[in-house]
Amino acid sequence: MFRKFFAVLLMLLTLLIAACGEHVETKEKKNLVLYSQLSQEFTEALLKSYDLKNSKFTISAVYELKPDLPKPDMILAERNVLLELQEANELQPTLSGAGDMLPAKFKDESGYWYGTFYDPVVFLINQQYARTVGQEKLRSWFDLESNNDNIRISVENLSNNNGTINFIGSFASHNGETTTLNFLWNIHRKIDQYAKFPFTPIRLAAVGDADLAITRQSFVSQYLENNFPAYVIYPKEGTPINLFCLGVYKECKNLSVATDFINWLIADEEVQCISQTIDTGYIFLLPNGVKGKAVSPNGLWLNTDYIQKERQDKLITRWLENVRFNKNN
């Protein structure tokens, strides 16, 4: 009788110790918070995949910063947002092995932020129109202003949002402000109406009410199926891009965990698989991971000269006054 009682007691004690051990492990699991300006669908898919591989820490996401809540640990957003935070001394530097492989223009030289993937501006061309005039006449920005006088171009209003402002800022940073405004002047008469919404140029090009749309790859990638009546090309001179980057807030106490996530997001094959499954249209800076080469920075235009709002406003004002609402155009 005593032996049975002792055996049962020993078994209960063993189970209690095991349960306590699990409880301690759960308590010690580190949690980091990521502030993401990407879509919730893409962000949550990324974090779910990352958390499955890490038993000692987890990452959750927020999509809005509230003043009454603690600062997040990390931020995933467009490059200009990271530059503003760096200027405000809100980020801390990290050492990323994957980030070190990036070309200089796609990372901060002191490690305050690292690029992960980018969203290029593309031409979406109606296939029937391309067959009529010839695809060889629709390969460059120069083609839009010099040839095809009867071409109907659709583009979103350039003063609409941060994305369109980044487009004109990147174009001007690479080509110069005067050349950019001249280009926009030359194509203005071929634009029936500037679109209010990002999807409108895509729809117009697809149904044939526009011959060519200037849009972002992320906007159109989900529609590019076999029977879609328009196709995408990259302008041969190069094109403006929206670069998405990761940075770590100064308040983050688990820098090693944050660095591990940065390396994973930049270089892990699973991240690209998730992006392709969701049809984000993003192009990764390390398409073959740390064992391959980074994409060439040639032909990828960043907004380097119009980061400050004052300079952005001046550029947009010049476009509005000299191009869009110029009565002589």
C-alpha cells in the first residue's frame, strides 16, 4: 500500500515539475513588437512563418502608433520614414550580416536601417495598342514624350499621396528637376485626366480607355494572368522605386532578436515565397539569399533630394503651376 502511494506521489511530483518548467519557459519567451506600414495580410503571414521557427521569442505587429502606448521595437516602412526617424534620433544601429551584403544605396552606412525589397514604377501597356504601334516604341520614358503623339496615358495624380510624391521626387533626384518637369510637361497633353485612385490607371489600360498606365508593380501584379489584356515592362533607362526598410527603435532591449529578424527578412527564401503567394509584386534585394549576389543598384532611382517636406512641397507646387494647371499646356 505504501509503495503504491509513494509511486503515485512521485508521478504527481514529476508532472508538477514538468508543468513548472513549461511555465517558466513560456514566461521567459521574449516578445518584440513590429510597427509595419505594409499590408496586414503580408505582415501577419511573415510573422507567422518567422514565429514557427523560433521557440524562444515571438514578434507581434501593430499598424498604428498611439502616444499612450510604449514604442515598438522595430519598424518596417518606406525608406523616407526611416530617414525621418534617424534624423529625429529615434533609431539605434544594428549589425546585420545579410544587410552588409546590400549595395550602399540600399542601407544606412552606420546600420540604422536596411533595405529589404522594393516596389518599382512600371509601364502597363494595352496589348492591342502595342500590336498597333509596335512594342519597340514603348520601352523608355523618352518614348512617351517624343513618339506616339496619339498615345493615351493614364497616371495617378502626382500630388495625391506619399507614393506619388516619391515618384516625382525619385525622378527628379535622378534626372534633375528641370528635365523632370519638362518630361511631365511633354506627356501632360497625352493624359486625359489624372486619376484619383491607384487602381484607375490599371483599369483604363486593361479595358482600352488608355493605351499605357504609369503605375507601381505592387498595384498591378495580382491582375497579371494569362488572359489579362495588358502587360508590364520596366523602362529601359531605369525607374523610380519605393524601397522598404527595417530599423530598430532605441527603446528595443532585445537587439539580438531584432537583428535575427532583420537577417531573416532580408535573405530567407521563405520570405520571398510568402511575397509571391500573396502577389505583392515586391522585388527582393538579395534574391538568392546570402549565398548569392545583391541586385544591381543601376537603374533603380531613389528619392535622395526631396526627403524634407519643404522640398517636396516646392517640387509639387512647381509641377502644379508649370504643368498641370498651366493654361499654355
